[in-house]
Amino acid sequence: MGAIGKMTTEQKQIIGKTRSICPICGKQIAAERVKIGEEIFLEKTCPKHGFWSTVIWRGPVNFLEWIGESAALGDDENLGCPYDCGICGEHRQQTCCVLYEVTCRCNLACPYCFAEGGLGDDIPMEQIKADLARLIKPGQTFLQLSGGEPTVRDDLPQIIRLAREMGCKYIQVNSNGLRFADDEPYLAACAEAGLSFVFMQFDGTSDEIQIAMRGEPLLERKKQAIDNCAKYKIGVTLVPTLVPGVNTDDIGNIIRFGSSLSPTVRGVHFQPVSYFGRYPEPPANADRFTLGELLAALPLQTDNGVKLTNIAPSHCDHALCGFHSSFIVRHDGSLLALTRRDSGGCCCGATTAEQNREYIGRRWQRSADESPCPEDADDFEKFLNEARVYSFTVTAMAFQDAYNLDIERLRQCSLHVYDEGRIKPFCARYLTLSGGQA
């Protein structure tokens, strides 16, 4: 069962209907978004396994204003979701970024791991060649090489070079950064092969947090990895998994740490913890940190350096899936906001996967020319140069698991995974039922 039981209709307000799945058997079932006090829950009942209620929103930001007008599910739409993903003809968004696993191995054993990395084998190079030939669209594809931990492969530079030669526009490595810290020649080889930027696991600014999240005091090695990336002009986006009681009070510190290392660090991409892959035990609602809570924490923990008015919901994906905000890191370390939520549309103007891909790719990749403007440049030229060189994003993605899966959200996903010849939405690919059945 969920963390709370059934309540009377006087105690709750139904504010939306969708569909989800039973976390035990995986059957698609009806679901409701329900307001109870100041919290929003996804509630559903499986005829066999009972009632489930999972919190999906907390905090002062108005839920209905945030999600705006969304395309509600029709009675006969996406009835096979999430099991007929490939993606199906009823999916509403194309691919922005495609994740490709090159190994199941990992050099850590984190308690929170979407991929259950650590055990298994590398993907054979011949299969990688065939898969990349199928999934890469020359001049367009944003490819994330993942695992496991992709840097356990000695031939990762060859894989990067292969993807680049096939016409991949942006190549990102999803990594804990440890080998990039310990093996600079390896990082140099990846950079020379065509690596665009690194999506680096970074859960907090203290070793206490690193130990709680990853089992080891990793902070100095993370810093060394960033320093090494700076030498080869490889942009780094910091990726904290946010877990209540562990690092949710370190959000502002992470942003300050990242912006202090501009232009190497290009932003922070927060991921509130979701329960798929490997996690310690079935979650209670107290184990969740919602997108609404993250929105509330940002201005409080940054002394209004990141304001709510400068954060906009995703319009490429569903508004409950994440947000974007863009800044320039000024010479005094402050953040100059470029995003205004009330300016219409999403912060980057992206409503299609292609637009979103370019928005992210341009900002997370370091500029080829970081030279300062000439002394006689006008103010507008100086501003454009700062925007190009010292771009910094604060973004988030709230993944779904078997307890809070919302089919309305899933069908608008633009983050896809290549899996055995098929393209699948991320949350469908890594969906894990209670008891470990997928």
C-alpha cells in the first residue's frame, strides 16, 4: 500500500484524471490526481493489489498553475503503455536525447542506481557499431553514452570517435567522473575523439553526503575530474540525485559550487530521487522530494539568486517532468537571469525535441572561442560574449517509477533509451515493479 490510506471525499479534491500502473503486477489502471491539504497525490486502485497513494507535489508553488493546459488522455489512447513502447504511434514527442548503454559494469555500488549497474558485461563493439548506425541521424543526434559506468571501458574513446564519424552532433558521457579524475590521458583521448560534455554525478558539497549517497568520500576526486575537464575544454553538468534528509539542504551550495567553476561547469541538473533500478526498500511518501519542493528550495537556498520567476516548466516534455532556467555567471560570481517564466512559452522557447536539443547542446558545450571582447566592444557585444562563454543552466528532471507513473506524462517524454533495437521513453525502460520485476 501507499503511505496513506483511503480518505473520505470531504477530505480530498480530485483535480485531474489519468492512468498509471499497479506497482506489483504492472497492470495499467485508472488514476487520479488528488489534492489533500497543500499536497498533491497520485491515487490508484488495483483490483488485485489494492489502493496506492503517492505524493507528487509539495510546496507553495501552485500545482495547477505550474502544469497549465495539458493534453489529457483520451479513453482509447495509450492503452498499451508502457509495454508497447518502441516508441508507439500515440507517443506525442520525438527524441531530444537518446541514451545508449555501453556496459553493465560499474566501479561503484551506489544504493540509488536507475540502471542497477555493477554486474554484467560490456556491449560488444560490433553490436555498438550496428546500434549506432541505426540510431544516429547525421547532424542531429544528441547521444548520451551510459551504463553502468561507461568509463570502465578502455575503448570508450573509440566509441566516441565512431559516433562522431557517423555524424552525431552532441556526444555526452554519463559518468561518476572517477576515471576522469584518476586517468588524465584517458580523458584527453575522449576529448580528442570528439566528446562534447560530461554529465557528472555530483550529489553534494561534503564527503558526508558523498558517503551517504555513494558509499565513499568522493568529493576531492570529483573536483579533480572537473579540473581535468577544464584542461581539455570539456563542459561539465553536475547531476545531483536529491534524497530527503541527505542532501536536500545542500541545493544552494551545489549551485554556488558549480557557478564558481564556470565556464567549465555549465550548469546543475537536479534529479529528485525516483525508485527504479536499485533502491534500498519500497518508498514511503516521506522518502520523496517533489518538483514543487525543489522549486521552493531554490530561491531560499540561493538568497534569491535563482528566483521562481526565472524558472519555467518544460514544454518539450510534460510540465511535471522538469524545468529549465538560464543564467550568465558574472565576474563577481553572481547569476544574471536570462529566463522569464511570464514571457510566454517555456524558458528556452522549445516545444519540440529538436529545439530543446539545440538549447541544451549549445549551453552545455563550452565555446570554441573563450577570448574576451576587445576593449572597444560595445555593451551588447560584451553581453553576447558573456552569454556564450559563461552560460549556466539550472535544470531538473523528475523521473517516474512504478508508484507515481503517470501515462499522460510518459507519452510526452523526449529522453529516450535505445534498447534492443527499440527507442523507449526513459521511465518506461527502467521501470521496476515492487519485488524487482520489470
